Amino acid sequence: MYFSGPDSTRICPGFLEVFWRFLLLGCVSFGGPAAHIGYFQQTFVQRLHWLDEAAYARLVALSQFLPGPSSSQVGFAIGYRRAGVPGAMAAFVGFTLPSFLLMLGVAVWSAYAADSGVLDGLVRGLKLLAVVVVAEAVRTMALAFCRDATTTVIAGLTAALLLLVLSPWAQYAALSLAAVAGWVLLPRQGAGAASQVSTRAGVRWLPLGLFGLLFFGLPLFALGEPVWGLFSQFYSSGSMVFGGGHVVLPLLQQHLGEAVSEDRFLLGYAAAQAVPGPMFSLAAFLGADLLPAAPVSGALLATAGIFLPGFLLVLALQSVWEVLAARPRIMGLVAGVNAAVVGLLLAAWVNPVALAAINGWLDAVLALLGWVLLFRWRPPILALVAGFAVAGVALSL
């Protein structure tokens, strides 16, 4: 199959090449969404020349504007430009497959090892690792998105609201109000030159309509159907996750409620830090937990559900994005939502992450030392995982 996207400079030799390129990256891409963006830039812009710097920058900006897994959306869009819809799917499957298999394995193994004292220690240590990682994510995102008084106030009010009202609807309301505030109070200049936008730019209505149909229809269709209910829960979460991998934590925790214990949830979240590829692979762990009689099916449904909305929106809006991005009000809206995401993540750090993980002064000291280590010296994430796992086992003996 051959395809040339609107900005392509070369003819694609086939979607299989896209699959293998992304599969290799999925095996080695540690470090979270920001690192993934760097890997993609080095591979597809600098080395393979599948697209130029300006086109790549536009894709990264689009991924920040839309809900969903930001780095995976960039990869999906690159695959689409290279080989159409088959290329997009090949990019997604290749990049996600290694982390999906690893997270499914962790879910199955940890379920069978539920009575192991070593597992209890691992859970304790990895929960403390989650405290460290989310704290650092809050700090770095605040530096990036809360640079003035207005965005700082939006973040603070969002955190306060979500700590007081523990409901997914409170999160949706906070994001919506922040978008309105950004539209009104934070218009920005300098988004880009509209003259560089293709005259063929426009909304693709089929994927956009499918996104809306699933968003509003799945909760009704899933009534009384556990399997479809699982898919619906993850689809709803994926439709509202602005800000990348870390922000999936509070939304999923609220959507799933008591269906997954806090210990299991934080174990899966910490494990997602340790594997390469997208952090949204946490869905594979949780899906396997929610369907213990058929863990592979549960993992597949949850993973498909959480990734699908972001990908539908990329297909719908990619070609029109440059037109929208040139408008100051749209930039303000994005700024407001980004500030609210900082508040959302701060609230999640307090509850459930810190409250569930810190049960004494030793836990607090270990978490503080881990954060100082991460902030000051930036050790490899695998070293942190190993260190906290060993510390957790030692503290539990």
C-alpha cells in the first residue's frame, strides 16, 4: 500500500515499515510523554525525514490541545501521514504492544501472588514511588503552565474544588470552567501563520461524529452489560484526559471508584512508570483486574477504550488544526485547560496518591528523599523503581 499525506515529501513503502519502526521505539522509549516526543523527533524528523520540523511541531501542538495520550497521538498522526489509516493503526499497535504485554503480565502475576509478603513490600515501595513521580510531575507542569497570576489561580481553584468534591463530574466541570476562563481572560498572540495552512484543511466529520456518538451513547448502551460498561468507563476517561499520562490517574481513579482497590491502582500506576511506551498502558493492568476471569479480554477492551477517543479526534481535526491554532482565543482556551490540569494533578497527588501511600514518618522520609533525588540528579526511572521496590520489601519485613 502507498500513501502520500498532505505534508509528505516521500512515498510510503508500506505500513509494515511504520509498525516495525514504532515497535522498536515501544521497546526502548522510557521516560514518559516528553521523552517520547524527543525519541520521535530524533527518529522521524532528523534521521528518517518523514516530516520536517515545522510539521512535527504542529503535530505536537495538536496533541497538547486534544484530550488523550499526547505522545501516542503524535505517533498515530505520524503513522497516518506516512501510510494512511493502516499506518496510523500500525504506529499505535507497534508503540503500545510492549508496554501492553508487560502490564498484562504484571496484573496476572500480582493477582496470583496476592498472598505473598514480598508482593506487599513491593506494593508499599511502588506506592511511595508514585508519590515521588506525581509530585515531580506537578512541579514541572506548574512551571510550564502556571506562569502568571490567572493561570495560578485557575490551578489552585481547580485543586480545591476536586479535593472537596470527589466526582468525575466535578473534574469535567472544572475543565470546562477553565476553558471558558482561558477563552475570556487569556487570549494569546503569535500562534503561527495561517498562510502556511493547506487550502484543503477541514474537519473530517465521520471520526468526529463517531467520537460524539460513543461518548454520549456508550453509557446508555452499557447499562447492565459489564463488558461494555468496562469499555465505556475507559472511553469516558480517555475523552477527558488533558495533559498526558500522569493526568489519567485521577480520572481513572474517579471513574472506577471501588471497583479497583487503591493498592492495586497505585501498583499499576507505579508499574506503568517502569515500562517503556505510553503510560496509558495502565489501562491494560486495570482492565485485566476488572475482568479476572478473562484478563486478556479485559486488558484489550480497556486499552482500546482509553486510546480510541484521542485517535478519533486526531483524525477529525488534524488538517484543520493550523487554522484554529492561529486564533488567540483558542490559545487562551488551551492555556486555561492546561492550568486546570495542574490543579487536577495536584488534587490527585493529595488524594489518593499521598494519603494511600504514606502511613508513617519512615514512608514520608523515604518519599521526600526520593523526590530530592529525582529533582536534583534525575536518575534513570528503572533505578528508582528498583530502589523503591527494595526499600518497600525491607520496610515490610
